[in-house]
Amino acid sequence: MALAQTVQDACGQDPSLVCRQVFNWTGSEAWAQAADRFVVPPLHILLIVVVAYIANRLVRRSIRRLTTRIVDSGTNGTLGTLRDKTPSALLGTGSHSLRAAARAQTLGLVLRSIATTVIWTIALIMILGELGVALGPLIAGAGIAGVALGFGAQSLVKDFLSGIFMLIEDQYGVGDLIDVGVASGTVEDVTLRTTQIRDTSGTLWYVPNGSILRVGNMSQDWARAVLDIEVTEDTDQARALGAVKAVVDELWEDPAWSGRILEEPEVLGVEKIANTGITLRTLIKTRPAEQFKVMREMRRRVCDAFHELDIHMSGPPH
């Protein structure tokens, strides 16, 4: 009992193992107090660093495995099984698989960075506590600075959050043809802050993700070519529709184009009657981003067919 009281006198009410052992070895309160002051804090700091390092490695490895599993499930798992049973006309998913892999890698990078920042921030706070730094004023000052920084960089934070949700929801990816309002064209690069879009004139637009309020993706899943052909009022409609039907059937059966068309084209008939003429409409369901090539080819073939059959158009196909 007396020994326990002596240890408490030397090392305090909650004596550390080091202080207790030094006192037991030397019997000196001075040596025990010196060890408690100069040996215990470095050991605690070393333990904090080691634990933080191990935790960071484990979390990063878990995130890396999770993203790898997501990519693999899209190629070897259920999606891969469905892809094996899908008709060849629908199998053009290589770009989507690459986009899924890139999206998973980007999300993994973001999650690993966030995890590393959180773990080492907690470790730093614990180290400062071991060094005797008053954490109350420090945390209060950091909070005020964080609020000020948040107000100053809220547009940047908005860009990053929008980029994260864009990646999670797979709104678009590199190679997609999109319309975001301020710009439209082909996506060349996607980061958490900006999206780079190349329009038809060759201009490269850098659009902050936070400013994108809506996205029209013309390259996702499938697309549709809408071909309106305006003929003169005195045209025999049945003859003109028959000519258009023959052209789309020929395109549907053409091996060079059948892989781009997903379903048999539909000649809907008369879409509009106006003073300038009669509009005939045709719908063709195509693979993503192939609708424009299909429409251009259809216009060329329809013009040739109408010229041979002496069918007059009141305006160019559009």
C-alpha cells in the first residue's frame, strides 16, 4: 500500500507503465518523473504515427480492392454474362467498359485522398494533444479559417462535388457527344473540377462542373436518327413513301451499315403539311453517336433515289 502511494506521489494518480517501471528500477521520483515527461510522450506519438500509417494503408487497400471489384464485375460478372447473351449488334460496349474503369479509378483516387486526409488530420490532433498544445483555441481558429475559406472557395467546392456526383451517376464520359447548354460537342477529358468539350468547329471548351445545370447525352445506350424529307404538294405520297422505305430497307440490309442500326427503321409517313410542301418522317434507332452518320448516308441515298424516280423535294432533307 505504501509502495502504491509512493508511485502515485511520483507519477500521479494515473501512473504510466514507463514511469512505474523506472520508479521500481531506480526508486527515484526524479528519474520516474523525467521518464514520464520525456519518454512517454515520444512513445505515444510514435504509437499514434504507426497506428495512423497502418490504418491508412488498410483503408487505401480496401478502397483499391473495392474499385477493382466494381470494374471486374462489369466485365466478368453479371454484366459479362448478359453481354455473352446479347446480339452482336449491341455488343459495342468497349468504350463503356473503359469509361466504367476510368470512373472507378477516379472515384477510388478521390476516396483514398479523403481517407488519407481524415486519418492524418486525426493523428495530428492527437499528437498536438500529447505535446500539451491547447486544442480548444486551435480548433476554434481552424473552424473560423475553414468558414472563411469555404466562403471564398465555394465555387471550387461546388465544382468538385458536382464532379463526384457526375462520376457516380455516369452522366457522361470521354468520347460521349453531349450538350451542356453553354457548349456541345465531344467530351475529351473529365476531371473532378472541369469537363473538356470539343465542338464541331474544333474549339475546346473548359466547362466547370459546378456550372453544368443539365446534360444532354447523345451517346448513351442508344440514339435515334430522325429524318424529315419535304416533298412538293403535288407529289404522289404513296410513291414517295415507297421510295423512302426501299432506301431504308437497303440501308438496314447493307453489311457496312447494319452494325450501326439496332432495329429495323420505321417510315412513319406524313409528319406535316404546310404551304411549302409535305414532310415525310423516318425514324432509325442506332448505336450511340452513330445517328449523324446514318442520317447523312440516308440523305445521300434518298436524294439519289428521288432523282432517279423524278420525285421533287421542296427543300433539302434535314
